[in-house]
Amino acid sequence: MNSLTASIKVDIKQQLLCLYEGANIIKTYAICSAKNGLGEQFGSECTPRGQHIIRAKIGEGAALGSVFVGRRLTGEVYQPELAKQQANRDWILTRILWLSGLEKGFNRLGRVDTMRRYIYIHGAPDELLLPQPASHGCIRMFNQDIIELYTRVPVGTTVSIE
């Protein structure tokens, strides 16, 4: 895929992420966005709207189901038993595509900064990929899907969340 023409559009209503090359949809993926809906404010646990880019890719070569905290591998691999022990944990697994807003005052800088809010596209446990919004603000994907997407898009890829 040509990095100059790759782009991502996230359709919140349909809970889909579409990977484009130019004007052509290459692949669609099921996603799960924020249970608190759409919004840009710090602390809102909402999924931010608008134009973004992938600022950083984290997790190259990590095992399927590897657990991240603060964008660092913990050494854990997600298992249902681990989830039972930590029921309220926000599971960030396998790969992270860290987003940065492009629209000053809307999703960039100040109290609306997507990157400072630590908004990612990331892997999650299969059971948390519900057909309706349920995340803490990020875009959750199935682990196999995030691995595939991660390999197909470079840092700097545009991401539109609508």
C-alpha cells in the first residue's frame, strides 16, 4: 500500500473502521468506540471527532494478546483468568496506533488534545468488542485485525473519525 494514499475513516454509527487506498476501500474492520459517545474534552472518556494522524505505532513484534500499560509491555498476555482478577481494567492489547488531532482548538492542543488524552486504535479482548460503543474513549479492534492494520499503515496516516 502506498503510504501517500493510505487513509482511515472511522464510522461511529456503524462501528466500522475503513482502510482506504486513494478513493478505494481496501478493508473494513469492526470496532468499538466510547460508551460515553463522541467528544473531545479531557477526562470525558469520549471518542474524539475530526481529522487525526497516526503519530506513533507501538508494539511491533509483540505477541498476540500482549498487555500494555502506559504504552509499555507489562510482560502479561491476556487470559480470561487475568480479566476475572482485574474486572475493571481497560485492556490495551497487541498493538497501539496512537492518534494526534490535526484541528487546533477542536482535537489538538489545550483541553481537547487527542494525543495528550492518550487516544489509540488498539487491540482488545474479543469479549469487549461489542457491536455498540463500550470503550473508555479509544477505538478497540480485534487483535488479529489490529495486527493486520498495523502492518498496512505507516506513521502519518490520516484518520477521520465521523
